[in-house]
Amino acid sequence: MYEEKQTFDVLKGTVPDFSTKDINLAFTIDGKTDTNAKFPNKGEGYVVEKVDCEDNVTADWNNGSWSLENVKNNGEAKKVKCTVKFKTIDKTSGLNGAEPVLGDGMIPVIIKENGKVYKTTEDNKDWYDYEKHIWANAVILTENAPSYEDNAEISETDIESYFVWIPKFSYQLFDIGKYATAMGVESKNNMVINIRFGVINTEDGEGECKTPMLDNGVQGASGESWHCKVGDYMTHPAFLAFDTPGFWVGKFETSYNNGIQVKPNVISWIRTDFGTAYPKLLAYQPDLQSHLVKNTEWGAVAYLTQSIYGRCDKSTNDCEDVSVNSMGTYNNNSYYTGYTGNTAYGGSNEQLASTTGNYSGIYDMSGGAWEYTAVIILDGNNKTPISTSQLTADYLKNPRYYDIYNYGIDYTHWERRILGDATSEIGPFASISGSAFVSSINNAYARFICFSYPYMVRGAECGDGVPASLFSFCTAAGNGDYNSSFRIVLAPKV
């Protein structure tokens, strides 16, 4: 069954030789065709898994705008049929369509006592439970690893990389973050950030607002608030660039051993400049849209951690800090991943350095090494101070892979934030010395990106003499410091 959509603006500026009447839309729901069904509307409990078109035509579906996009005529088709494959949103998981998406080569796992890893299946109800602070984990095995049966323990030597799923969510705005100067802190350490999981994007209306985005539709807008105000729910911008129901974050800081890996109890990938690491992360798993974590993506992890699904207790509303990884100081610059204090991953109490307080969470986000995020700052002429010697053309190839910030000449003017990036929203700020500032959440270090230091780093290095925190942020020059590292994100397509 299919029906023609004469009013569907699906080809805007993309395929000049097509018109809207040249595409017939068919659809399936949960793999079945119902000749009595009508084309599903937005908000009726469905998401789109895939769009299949005939005659070498390709197209994507945007669950937010509820329309086709990126329609490309790769052949000579004059009229084409595209089948939109809908899936019923799973209400039982509590994620409302934001369930984990496994890319090729990714294996779902459950991590148990002492960090032991067991293979599981996607339909195992024990794989994850965000209500109980159990986040979904997956691993990529080494090239020569054997096949494992379900429920079997996977040897650590066969694991190349660990990843943790961040489901798509909207959050309730608690501060618009229009801070231009230091004015003293307000205690927000125990503030619980309210989260709603789901794949349908918020729009301007009662109790919610549309996420401020740039014209390209893939980047949050620096300094903008649009109609958003405190108390509104807003779709977090980290989830809009790839139109996926979430993304996978490296469970530990990235390390390097004849290739990229994400593992505990190994030395983090330090002493590497930004321009060298950035293209390597893009090339790590290109089919899974691998990339260096963006500043907004770091913010999404931070906000989920500061919620009842992370380190906040639902019954008491008390929130615990993520403990510091102390294996990386001026006296001990080994920077081992996954540590709590000086305790190795798989020992005792190391779960306290996790974003969940247990083995299912993400590590090294407080302390360890400073971690670069993918950002770019522009002046009034759309020029960046980042030199070509520091970067490759890969950095600017696809705007989905970085955040753009407005010009600033100093470390303050936090109002240039992107809502959701966990910078100015965690103000107001206080000066602790010269160009050093702290925030109102966890007294995190808070020095904003500026033109002379155009890179943003997060998390802090505990031996750097500044407060280490999941919310800490600072500027950097992009060079290969001994105390800076990187973190991978995967965004596999549905």
C-alpha cells in the first residue's frame, strides 16, 4: 500500500529534476503492510527505522520534522516509490523510542562484579534499565577475537573498545545562562536536572520550546535562546545533528596501542595534538559515524548524570559527585583510565568514578586528563584562529561533527554558550584568581573558549591545580599536552 503526498516538501533545493508529485510514499509498520491503515502522523507512537527507495534514489527521514530529507537521485529516475518503515515506540523500556541502536560489529554486554563482561542480547530485559541507573553497554572486539555465545564471559584481551548508550532526551531548562562576568556562585550542587526520554523533538508551546539551532539544522546556536525560558523542556541539541535516537560514548578516555582503543587500566592517549587525533577518530569507525565528542555531547552526558537516571536519588533528590580519577598528576603523569582516586578499574570502590555509581556508567569524566571536545570559534567575518597546521580539512568537512561558538576575546562572556553544553547554564560564576573561575555546580573550573585559545577541554586534570569535575571546562591551544586526551562518540544510523 502506498499513497502519494502532493504537499510533502521533500526535495527542497536537493533534486531539481524532481518535484513532490514524483515521489510516491509507501509505508510499513513493524515490518507489515496494512491496506486499511493511514500514513502515521507525528506523535502517534511511531518512529521511522529506515527509508528504502527504488531506482537508485536515497532518502532519510527526520523524526523531528516528520518528513523526508537528503533525497538524492543517484541515477536517472523520473518517478520513484519510497517505502517508509515505521516502528512502534516501545513504552516498556521507558526510553520512548530512544532504545540503543547497535552498529555493525557492536556487541551488547552486561558488566558485572569486578568489571567482568558478559555477552547478552538486545532483547534481554536486564541489558539496561535507566530507571535503576543501569545504562546500556556494548563492546567492539579485536580483529582476532573468537565468537562468544550468549551469556558467556568475554575476555578482556579480546575487547578493543567499550561504549555506553546515551538515549535521546529533552531536559527542563533550569538556567538560561546569560552570564557575561563573574558575580559570585549560588549553590546548585544538589540540583536535579529533569529529563524526558523520547525521539520527538520539542516545539514552541506550553511547557516546551524548540531547540535553538543554526540554519544548517545540525548545530546548536551559540548565545541564542529563541523562545526558550526557565521551566521549558527542550530537546537537547546533541541529538539533532545525526537524527539518531541517541549515541554511544566511549566508556573511558581513548587510548592508543597500534590503533585506537577504549579500555580501562591503560594509559590515556596523551601528548597528541588535536589536528592529529581528530581525523583518526573520524576514521576509527566511519560507518558508525565515529567522531571526537562535541561539547554539546559532553553536556548531554553531564546532564543525564545530574538526573535521577545518573547520580541523583529519586526518593531523596540527593546528588552525588562523580569521583575523581587521580591517576594523572604532575608527580604521576601515566594517566591510567578507569581509576577512582588511585584504585584501578575492577578493584574496590571504582564505581564511584562512574556517571551512574556502578559499572554501567562512563569513567574518566572527572579528573584523569583534560579532554578535547570538537568546537570551533568564529569572528565576525566567519574566520577562525585555528591554523591549517593544527588541523586537517577533515575538521571542516562535515558540520555535524563540531559545535560553532561566537567570537570572544576573553575567558568570560559565558553567555556565548549553546544551551545544553553544560557551560553557562551551570553559572553564575566566581573568580578565584586572575583568569580562573568556578561555577555554581560542584565549583567546577569554568574558563570559556576565546579567540586566543580556540579549543575547549573538559573534565580537568586533578594535578593541574584547578577543581576537577564532570562539569569543568577550560580553553586550550590544541597542542599535544601531556595532560590532555580525547573521547570517541559513535552515532550509528538506524
